[in-house]
Amino acid sequence: MTRLATTLDPRGPEHLAHREAALERLAALADEHAKALAGGGPKYTERHRARGKLLARERVELLLDPDTPFLELSPLAAWGSDYPVGASMVTGIGTVEGVECVVVANDPTVRGGASNPWTLKKALRANEIALANRLPVISLVESGGADLPSQKEIFIPGGAIFRDLTRLSAAGIPTVAVVFGNSTAGGAYIPGMSDHTVMIKDRSKVFLGGPPLVKMATGEESDDESLGGADMHARTSGLADHYAVDEQDAIRQARRIVARLNHRKPYPDPGPAPEPLYDPEELLGIVPSDLRTPFDPREVVARIVDASDFDEFKPLYGTSLVTGWAALHGYPVGILANAQGVLFSEESQKAAQFIQLANQRDIPLLFLHNTTGYMVGKEYEQGGIVKHGSMMINAVSNSRVPHLSVLIGASYGAGHYGMCGRAYEPRFLFAWPSAKSAVMGPQQLAGVLSIVARQSAAAKGQPYDEEQDAGMRAFVEAQIESESLPMFLSGRIYDDGVIDPRDTRTVLGLCLSAVHNAPVEGARGGFGVFRM
């Protein structure tokens, strides 16, 4: 085997300083995750419990097989917005009766589980993951429908939730709805459009219009139970496929539904895989606090792949991009990892060829981001950086094998695109707390604006205000810095979560297992025109 050596000194002052900074970022991240776990806070949590109901994460825990992991997705959704962190919804991937499923659970302690714009984005991302990876979807429903004050941002795009359920079903991907409380107005279509629906005696309420709306629209007097109770839907309308006596019974029945799905992965799971040779704790000290300081991504690779075994591709060519083959939890992967930040023409061509090879061999690709973008300057423009960068982006765009992306350092400019950023539809994208992503670095962006302003003033024959320039640069740098941080980006669901670097191997292993629920097939040709 070609095992990676390490030059890392875990007791060295630089490593210890980087580790300390990483632990501080992780502590801040834990504080934000705690806000999502708190849901609507103690008042509404206790009110919910007083009604004899389980919390959203308790429902998820009971649904999943004992002692199996749950890969929570987008836990920081809505961070930095006017809505609570977590977006009043829990989404993730877990195992139910041995079947990997996407689980979507409304959090009724946050405004009754009403959907705000970020809830919608989070739910749509979960459906996208389910469809791409052919994962059954289990919806744990308790929601008052749309958050009415923000209906203008929800109503039009919100129909995609129901569209997705029907498309999943049409693709042969099972959908299950368990209704724990309200599922009203447009929300009634979640159980209505799911393949299997479980309702709970005296708890579930599914109707398009409640008693007040029916009274206003038709003059008819009615009540919740006759309009949409579980007993009515189980005996009269036929909407309920399964009738449960309480929440635990409903979850038990949902597990039995999954057990009878006959849903099978197209590939056998790999057997036990050897652990990396090096301690994953050391991942905390690899990435410098100042991302302008280079580091060797092989040190990261050595701590996440099986047996630290890595066959490098073109090691002497395009050296600021490391490419090579490995296995991770027994699954083959091709890895592209930025070494020194900047991508040149050689790196771009190397990446394009490597991506084609992965597609020929049906091997998923893992992108480890630490790039400031493609190189600029007269020499590089004349050398063809535009056409070579375009070649790499073309290859990424038209590659058909699953892509996984992890932002471990910088991810700026078109380099973010070439390394399969969110717009290029990686199956999963996660970030370390050390990551930053924007159109360019804060200093560079502020500097560009300053140069443009100076040139404009000179063209008009006006004096340039240096004091105002300094203030503008400081303001812009602070704004771009804050908007490039992982919690800001994760709040907008530009990634699937900010993860502890020490969990990277586990998270990627869960993702690789999930993607192998769908056929892994590369593009055979089908790439756009490569400018040579």
C-alpha cells in the first residue's frame, strides 16, 4: 500500500495554536447548535410535554434503529435571520429497520411548527437529497401550515414540497407520513401525497379548511374531529392507512411500514475498513487561523481515508492541487484537495482529466476546498487560464458520479465552482468551522472597490478622500468577513452543516453509504466542448 507519511508535530507550537483556535470556534458552534436543540424554548417545550407529546428529536430517536447514527442536516438553518435557528424543523438521514431514510420532523414548539421561508428551503433540500440518492422519506408531521405573516415568501415556492413527494413516489422512492397533530390547509397534502399515512387517535387533524374557514366559506357548522380527525380518516375518507392509539404506537407502525417496503440498495455494503494510521484529533491543528498560510492537504487525507492509503495522481504536475485514489469506510473515492490555494492552468487540466477518469471507473469524488480561486495576471491570462479553468468547471458540471464537498479552508471565487460548490449540486456539502467562502477575500474585495473609486475620481478630476476610503475599506472588509463565515453560509443552507473536523471521516462514511442507495454511474462522454 502507498501509505501517506506525516510531518505533523502534534506537540509543536503552531499545531497547538491552531488547535486552540479550532476549539474556540467549535465552542461557538456548539452554542449555536444548542439554540436549535432548544426549539421554541422552555415555555413552549413544557406546554408541549404537558399535552403528553414527544419533542421532534425524541420522535426521531424512537423512529431510528437503536444505537445507529443520525446525520442531521442544516441544523443552523435560519441562523442570522429573524427566524429561530433550526427553522422549526429537524431533517437528516438515519436507519429505520435497516433502511437508510431521510427523516423530516416539524418542531411544534416553534410557532406550532409553522413553516417560514427557511423551513421551506430546508425541507426542499431534504427532498433533493432523497431524490438524488433514492432514500425513502419519513415525514413526522405536526404543523399549523404556513407562517402567515411571511406567506408571500412561502406560498408560491411552497408548492414544490408537494411536487417533490409525487416525484419521489413516481420514481419508486417510498414516502411515509406520520401525523402527530395538525396537518392543515396546504399541509394536508403531505399525508395526502405520501405513499403511506399513519394517524393518531384524538391527535391527528388533517383538513384543507378548519371549522372557522368552513363556516365562512359555506356557513356549515363543524368540528375538528368530523372534518379531519384520525377516526374519520381511518373509517370514512380512507386517507389514513394506519390508525394508531398514541405517538409510540404511530412510530411503531411507521417502522413496520419501512420493514415491509422491500427497499434494497443496489450494492452490498463494504465490510469493516481499517482506520487511518493517524489520530483524528490532530485534524484540529492542521488548518491555520490565517487561511493565507499554506498547509498540506495530504495531512487531512491521511486522517480520514482507510489505512491512510492514498495513490496520488500526477504528483509532480499541477502541484497546488492534490489528486488521487483512496477508500473511505470501504467505499472507493477519488480525492481533489487544494494544496496552496491558487489554481493554475496545470491544476485545471489535471483536475479535468482526473474527473474524467473517475467517471470512467464509476468512482465518487471528494472535493476538499482550500482555494483562493484561479490565478490572475497577464502571464496567466495569455497562458489560457480562462479556457483551462473553464475545462475544469465543465468537467465538474457534467460529471455524473456522486460528488461530496468539504470546505476546510478558503473557498473563493470561481475556484469554489471548480471544486464543486453548492451551485454544482454535490450530493452533500459540509464545512469545517475554519472555512470561509465568498466571491473573493475581504481585503481583495475592499481593495478592488477602492481602486475603482480612485479611478472614477481621477477621471472626473476630483480629489480623492483618503479618510473616507479607509472607512469604506474597513466597513467592506468587516461585512465580507462576516458574510463568508460558515455559520452565516450554513444559515442560508449553502451547505448541509458545519461539522467538527474530527467527525469528517464518520460524516463522509454516512454520506457514501447514502449515495450508494442509487446507482453510481459516471458520464461516458457527454462533457461539453473542452477548449484545448
